[in-house]
Amino acid sequence: MGEYKLLSKIKSPHDVKKIDENDIPKLCTEIREKLVETVSVNGGHLSPNLGVVELTVALNRVFNFPRDSIVWDVGHQAYTHKLLTGRFDDFDTLRQKGGISGFPKRGESKYDDFNTGHSSTSISAALGIAVAKQIAGDHSSTIAVIGDGSFTGGLAYEGMNNAGRFKKNFIVILNDNKMSISPNVGAVPRYLTTVRIQPWYIRVKRITEKVLTKIPLIGNPLKSFLRRGKSRIKNLIYKNTLFDCFGFTYIGPIDGHNVPELENALQAAKKINAPVILHVVTKKGKGYQPAEDNPGEFHGIGQFDIDSGEPISSHKGFSAEFGKLMCELAETDKKLCAITAAMSQGTGLSTFARNYRDRFFDVGIAEEHAVTFGCGLAAKDMRPVFAVYSTFLQRSYDQLIHDAALSQLHLVLAVDRAGIVGSDGETHQGVFDVSILNTIPNTTIFSPTYFEGMRKSLTTAVYVCDGLAVVRYPRGGELYKPDDFGEESIEYNVYGNINCQNLLITYGKLFSYACKAKETLAKTGIEICILKLCKIKPISDDAVAIASEFENVWFFEEGIKNGGIARNFSDLLFQTKFDGSYHIKAINDKFVKQMSVSEALSMLKLDDEGMVNIISKDLN
């Protein structure tokens, strides 16, 4: 890789301003080389960051950060922002334990104005910042950078609806790369396509106004008349005035890889004393051919070979197994539908989308809509399955209660990335879904450990359960499975000597760690039995009865302790004649920071070593 002769000298945005215009292309090349080099080792979001290199450079040359404020929607495209704001020397620690985050963090740098990690929040947050500065008499600029994918989320329009009334300069940069994670869907991308194919509108408007100004007597009155009638003229051209309706001045489309053009547009936007939409067209993955060819694959990626673009390690995961089963079921069941929120590839539904187009629905980044839409399908006797990452399911809590559970409609949730997910950090850990779902009546939750258990659980959720049914499974593939462990029951399994005094209870992937702990403890003379739950809500009465016969019980849970299954189990257990000791090890009232999955489980004492240490200590 390169020597980063320009990039290594940048310690602040002020240094970006000092770079000669002729050297800007070289700087952009160095940035892309650094992005590819680092992400190939650490993993992360590559194609979104490659697409905004020139835009980020232009922003740092035009505005005065940190006096001016910027909010990056999601924040997965802010790597270049970090490189240009004093974090080049630490960039190799990206997404590592104790290193810099893959998302903006206020505690990490004064240049990060708002913590982000989920989509569609930037306009609301930036507007709040702008209003606060206005109240304080601060006239600096405030910018929100939002992708066209995030524009499919409803919160973006709630922010736009209020921002249009703001009486000061407020800039929203629409980074239009035609994708979120999967290709964008719906009316908004179609509208932006209409805008993109008619870029001559703004140029014609500018030339016309310049010519009219020079016409004696009638020039200015005629220009005023045209301005008053601009909505009709624009309507003829665009067939829609979306941004004008919200009260924004539209500038664009702008070539998002042309720094001089970007700087001119940003300077123009900066001078408008009103809300502005700056429409910037970029190419996701630009500058690295494998990412340009497969932007979805490189949206979020693990380690890969730079020369070939191939992943260094790949294995069959739960997402792929889920997608395979969905296709098998759909072949004979014409009522089965699949729903995703801009995550067809990530949730394993790409093949389903190709083979069953009339029953596949990508609703964009709109989890709330996905749940209620699925309930509408269920109300007319379809069988909807909504595949969603655990961390993104959080957005749909009200819809799960009001539209699904309360109405007793049969909606199935396939909750991917359940549990610790690793280096994406606090905003993406899948540790809240159980506590959230556990509070909702008319809900059944399965948390299998292995592929076979997932297949049984999903089939049961689709064809046996009533109401809201959930199957949650971890990121990645199967973990350790003892040779003598039998096929999973849909309710629970007992593994080990049921007549010993010590019982370990768990569910999901922690069962694999529990099995290793059992083997290690046996070598020290401590015998334990394992109760593996698969259906975690409602908890089987028979499982509670089995646990009540033991002297010592430990419950290990990869989720938040408050509202978790361990607390539920303890309530049921102490309603029996159980008079032994009961211990809970779960995630206490805190967020889990970025680190690898193994590092996080070790820190939380939820891996096999942690289990061994806790049980050994409690018995001594």
C-alpha cells in the first residue's frame, strides 16, 4: 500500500484546506488506499466509505469543523471524516477493542457531533443542534449527511417536516448512491432517479435568471414572476415537488466525485438563509473494483484479500440456512411471504427474492412499516415472515405490541444477529430483543442453538404457533456440539447426569460454551448437568420442575438481565418447593462496547472459561 505522504500530515480539517487543489486527487487516492488496507484486516463498512471520499474532503475544505456541526446518518460512512479529523495515527485500531469506533462517537472526538449507528436519525438530530445554536446566538452551519437508503425511513420525513420551518441556514446533503445495503426500493428512489436524469433544470434556471436580470425595465419583474410561478414550472419538469413541499431549496444533482464542483455547491448552500437539500450523486465502492462490482457484499465485510477481494474466511451461517428453509417452505406453501427492511442479502433472502418475487417484500429501511404491513398480510390469511437483525427490531416495539400481539395476528419474526455481534459495538449488539419481546403478551419465542433446531423452530413458528412467533439465532454458524448430544427438542433438552446436584441453564449459542465448561469442570471433579432451553417464552413447566430437583442452579444468559429469561425462570422456580441456590449471570444494566465476540463473552464471563470460574468459585 501507499506511504500516505499527504494523508499522514493531516491532523485537523485546517490541514485539508491548505492542500493545493492539484493534490486533492492524490489525497483522495491515499484515503481510499488506507480504507481498503484497514478494512481488509479489521473488517467494517467499506463500500459506503469509498463512495463519500470526495464529498468528505470538500466538506472539510468549505466548512470550519468543529465550529460548524455535522451529523452523519448511520455513521457507517464516516471513516474518511475520522481520517481528516486527527485520527489517522489511530486508524489501524478501527473497530478493535479499545480502538476508535466504526461510527461517530461524541466521546471519541470533538469533531463527532452526535452518536449514530442506526439510520434516518440525522435530520432530526442536526435540526436539534441547529436550533440549540440559534438560541445561543451561534450562527455557524449545521449539516446532515443522509443516504438515499436512509431516506426510506419514516424518521427522515418527520425531521424534514419540522426542518422546513427553520428560518436559518440548515443543510441536508442527500448522498444518492442508489443503495442502502441492498438496492433501494420504493417511490423515493424512483423520484430521485427522475431528478438525476434531468440535471439540466438547475443550469437552465441559473442562465435564464442571469439573462433576465440584464434586460432593461422588464427583466427583474419577469424574473420575479417566474420565481412566483416556479412550482408550476418545476411540476411540469419533475412531476413532483417533494423537497419544495417540505420547505427546502433544492440544489443538484451534483457529481459527488468532483471536488471543485462539490465545493462550489457547498459554498452556494452555505449562503442560503433557509433549509437546503444538496443532492449529491456518488458511486458506492468507488476506487476499489471488487467493491464497485459488488457494493452489497462490501457494505459490511470481514477480513478479505485486497488483491482478489475474496473473504479470508467464510462459513455457512444461520442466515443462509434460514433462507434455504424459506425457499423450501415457499415451494409448496403459496401463502408464505418474506419481508425484509433493506436487508435481503444480509438475512439470507436473496434466492427467495429471485424465485418468489410476488411474495417477497423489501420495504426499505422501515421496520415499523414492515411489522404493520406483515400484520395486514396476516389479517388476510397469508403467512408473513419478517427477517430482521435484532438491533433493528428495536425500532418496531410499538407495532409489535399494538398491531401484532394485541390484535393476535400471526406474524413470524426471524431475528438474525441475536446476541453479541462484535466490532460494530453498542449500537448493533443484539442483546435487547429478548427483554423487549419477553414483555409482550401473546408472544412465543424460540432461541435454538444449531441449524436443525432453527429449522424445527421456524417450521413450528409458521405452522403451529398462533399470534406473534419469534425465532432468534446468532450471527455466523454453528459452534461446538458434543458427539453425544441428541437432536434438539422444540421445548428443552437435558444434557448430562440428571441425578447430580449442579444444573447449568442456558439457551442459544451459549449452550456450546456450557458443554465445554461441563467437560472442563468434570476434569476437576465437579459434575454438572445442562438444561438447554429452546422455547424461552413461555417457559415449559416441565423444565422448571426438572430444575427444582437440583441443589445448585446457574443461569447464563447472553442478553440484558432486566426483563430476561433468567429472571422469569427464577420466579417460576421459587413458586415450586425449590430451596437450593440460584445464580444469574447475564448482562447487567450497561451497553456492550466494540470488541470481538470472543472478547466480549470473555469480559462478560459468558464463555466456557467464565462459566467454569463462576461455578468453581460458588462451590468452594
